[in-house]
Amino acid sequence: MVYAISHVSVKDDDLYHRFWSRFEKVIIRYEGQILSADAHPGLIEGAWEEDIVLLLSFPSKAAFEAWQNSLECKKLINDKQQSASFSTILAEEYLPPTIDLQYGRQSQDNKYYFRAHEILQIAFCTCLSLMFVLFSFMAAHSGEISLKQAVSNVDWQIAVLLTAIFMMVVNAFERRKYL
């Protein structure tokens, strides 16, 4: 995810409204979202001379560049330049370091990596399932339940374990949008 942050000083209100009405339609076509278009941002620190703060998001830098280099966006440049002055920066989403399962190293790209708490969740589910399997066979050995019931319990527990692990892995990959 990337964010385009603009400080806007409006020069001509009518031209700016014309630009804005066309701008909104174009950004949506390129997977962009307008997160904020605040004409009265609250000043927390420093000096503020601009009229509007504009915050846009795109799923990737490539999506942002596709929008920025599109013919539709280029057609808006004249209205944009005549209606307002823009100061814009592009910032990438912060992703905390993660742990490489194979080597235990940290990585910022997050590709095929899991966070440590996800590894602990999988390990915890596995340990609980193995304990349940062990208790089932101990109960069968002592005669409290039949071997058939113990095997049935084990089959059920393996299904639950695999489902839990599968869900954790799917959730981890969905957060990183690698599915």
C-alpha cells in the first residue's frame, strides 16, 4: 500500500471544483481511494499555509504510477495547474519486520514470512492437539475408552488441528495480499 499526501493551495475555486469532479472519477479507475480531502485540517505543530490536505491510497506503487501516467490523469493537468498549487509526497505503508521461518532472520519485504506470534499460535495448536491425542491413547490403554473411540478422537483432533493451522496461514497471507 502506498499513500500520496498533498498540500493544496487553491487559486481558483471554480476551476478547482471542475478539476475535483473529474479527478474523483479517474482515481477510482486505477484502484485509488481518497482517504481524506480536508479543507480545514487541524494544525498540531509548525506553520500551515495550504488550504487543503489530500490523502490518497493505492494498493501498490505500480498502481499509483499507472494512475499518474494515465491519459485521463494527464488530461487533468491543465485544470490542476491553473486551479491550485500542489506539493505531494508518496509514502509506502510501514510493515514491521518479520521472521524468516527457515533462517530466523528479519525481513522488511514480508514475502513468504510469518510473524513470530503466528509461529507461536501454530506451535500452541500443535501441542494441544498432540496432548489430546496422547490422552486419548492413554485412556484407551487403561480401558476407559475403546481403541476405536481413541482413533475416532485422534481423527477428529487432526482435522481440527489442520483447520486451525490452515486458517492461521490463510490469515497471515491475506494480510500480506499474497494469495
